[in-house]
Amino acid sequence: GDRYLDQLGRLAKQDVKVVAHNTLVASDYGLLDETTLVPKPNYWGGLVWRKLMGTTVLESGVPLQAGLHVYAHCLRGRAGGVAMLVINTDRTTARALAVPNPSERYTLSVAKADLQTKTVQLNGTDPALGANDALPALAGAQTAAGSVSFSPATITFLAMPDAANSSCR
């Protein structure tokens, strides 16, 4: 999940407008399990990306550092809003960032930092499709402005609808 979303963030910064996720013959790169058709972790990350990350790419203001990848976009569907993607690739150490605005937090995590697992949690619960494969309502956890901690081996989206960023129209 973290490599897929990290790649989306890097490509967006390079002004790539469309990314196709293909599955080659006899490979296991699909977003759904081939046998059960249950969504894999990348599916949930892609779904949250689509919900929050707009097409305007911003500078995150966070210097590059080993183990922490931070991307910022205008928040989809909200003038002035900002969405951030924070990927903590360190498997043992939590990281923290100063976040200037209250946000809605969407954290994807796996049990015991097992990055090979086929299941993921979203804000501590197991996401699942509803009846007739309906997408679930994705709700963020309200998070105050200030120092925000990111657990090891997690992917977190922060939606800041009231950021008042003039680049986000």
C-alpha cells in the first residue's frame, strides 16, 4: 500500500495526470483478490486518495527525510481546502508533524506492521464493501491542529477543509 500511494504522490508532483494500474498475466498486482474478489489494501488507499486528493499539487513544506514521505494537494471538492498524504515507512518509530489546521484523519494500518498482509484497517476498523458491493461511507477522525503523531508503518491522509489555501480554488 505505501509504495502504491508513494508512487501516486511522486507522479503527481511530476505533473502526471493519469495513472493506470494494470495487472499482467499471472501476476498478483490487482486491487482485488482474484479468488474472493475482496479488496486488497491498495484498493482502500486508492479509494481514500480519490475521495480527498485533488488535482492541484502543492508543496508540503515538509523537508525530505528517511522514513517519512509527505505530499500535499488541494482537497477535492473544497475551495481553499488542503489534503495531505503522510507515509511513515519506518516499521518501529512513530513520527510527528506540526499540522496548522484541524483535520479529518484517515489512517491505514496493518497488524504488527506486517506489510505482506492482505488486510488493512482504516482508523482502527476493517473496511468492507456493503450490500451489492456498495462503497462504505468513509469518515475521518477529527484531529486537532498541532503536533500530530503517525504510528510506524502507517499511511495517513489528512483533510483540512478550512486551510484557506489561495492556490486551491
